[in-house]
Amino acid sequence: MNPTTTSNLIDGKQTAEDIKVEIAAEVASLKAAGQKVPHLAAILVGHDGGSETYVRNKVLACERVGFGSTLLRFEDTITEAELLAQVDDLNHDPEIDGFIVQLPLPKHIDPEKVIEAIRPEKDVDGFHPMNIGRMVAGLPALLPATPSGIVELLSRQGIKTSGKHAVVIGRSNIVGTPVSILLAKNLDTANCTVTLCHSRTENLAEICRTADIVVAAIGRPEFVTADMVRPGAVVIDVGTTRVPDASKKSGYTLKGDVNFAEVAPLASAITPVPGGVGPMTIAMLLLNTLRAATGKIYPRAVN
């Protein structure tokens, strides 16, 4: 089935564009009032193809909404100490309102150590333990971009979540675990009963078939098949795996965690890959940067 002809398609690209328009309007107001324009920085280590594409899209998105942006590139030979020093520099740079360190990192660098070194008020990826803890406690926080993007996408599509059963497949700290927490929150855009599944879950297909909303974030191409989805379910596909494809100029095609051709006819609504969750992640990253720059979550960083 061609995603462009699917009537139940959730258009993450258009929804993200709507959010960017809103952000651009607020940035224009800041500029007109003589206030500082938000500035997002990114650290990219090495030459991972997916990371290169993702960071390039972030830079373009900054231009789209009127943010300042800085990209710091380093070879994968950079030491952990050198990278931590770069993080410290950005922590104390008054021009930088928020920054990210693009994952994955080379094996000799501990990603948790790097994440914890980022000041929570500049942690626009929402990965710092302080932001995760505040999210769990129901306090204002810079939320993880992909999970909050999923919740925002459901909300803006008018998909009812209150009282619904959501099954999340995958328990990573980046997507699975935080989205399960957000969907269970006592909020208008959540209030789900959530089952968090993973590689050790028994009877996974049976559990998935009980779901009103399925969030596939396991990182395995086309893992979710038709026998795992009940008719009428909402399906959110977080996966983006590069699969070799000689017919493509790039040499690869992007596959989600859902077998789209099988599942789309069953779903009441479904996100495509690409064009679903991915654009929302960048939009929420921009929104976090705006919130950081304007002190909406924390008092603005004193450098």
C-alpha cells in the first residue's frame, strides 16, 4: 500500500510544520520586542549516516523558525574527556540556550556520562535524569523530544486517549519508557492504561491485540505484523532502520518497526515511515529550545 494514498495516514510532517509556524511567530515577537533569538547547538561525533541526516534536518529547522544554530563536528577519535570539555563550554556559553549531543556515540565514550554532564536547563533532548525525574513526578520539565512528539501528534490528530489501552513495544530510556509514562499521566492528552512490552514479554502478539493504541519502538524493521493488531487500533511507528536497497540512489530504504502494507488496512490511524514521528521529534526539540530560551521551565540559565 502506498502511504500517500492511505486515508487513515497520520501526517506527522504537516503537524510538525504547524508547530514550526507557531514557533516562528513567537520568535518573530521576541525579535520585535528586542529580545534574544533562541540559539540551538548540536555536537556531532563521527560520520554516522543517520546522525548526519538528522542533524542536518535540525539545522534546516532552526533556519525555518528563525533560531540561531551552531553545529560542532568532531571525528570519532575524540576522547571522552575532550567531549566532556566541549559540553562544559556549551553549558557556560551565554549565547547557547539549548544543545544536544547526537547519539549514538563511539563505543569508547559513555553516553550516560555525557548526558549527565549537560545542564538540565539546556538539555533540550530531555534526556538528563533531572528532566526525566521531573517528568515522572509531574513537574514542569524539558520533555524527551520523541515521546512528547508522539503525545502531541495524538492530541493534534484528535485521537482519544483517555481510558484507552496503549501497548508500548520497547523499553529504551529514549522512547519506550518515557512515552509509557507520558501516556499514563493524568492529563487531557493522556490518561491511558499502559502496558510496556519488551524482548522478554511473553504472549506479545496476544497483548498487542488488546491495544487501542500501539506504539512500536523496538528498533526491528517490520516487527509488528497484521496478526499483532486488532482492527481499528491506532498504530504509531517510531522505527527508522536503514535497510539496503539497490533500487534507491542512496543505496538504502527506511523501514519502520511496523509492516505498513499489512497493518495499514487494519488501523484506524497509522504513522508512515518516513513522515510520521520523525518530523515531530525535531519540532519538539525546537519547542524545548524556545522554552529554554524564554525560561518557561527553568529560570533562564545564568552563565
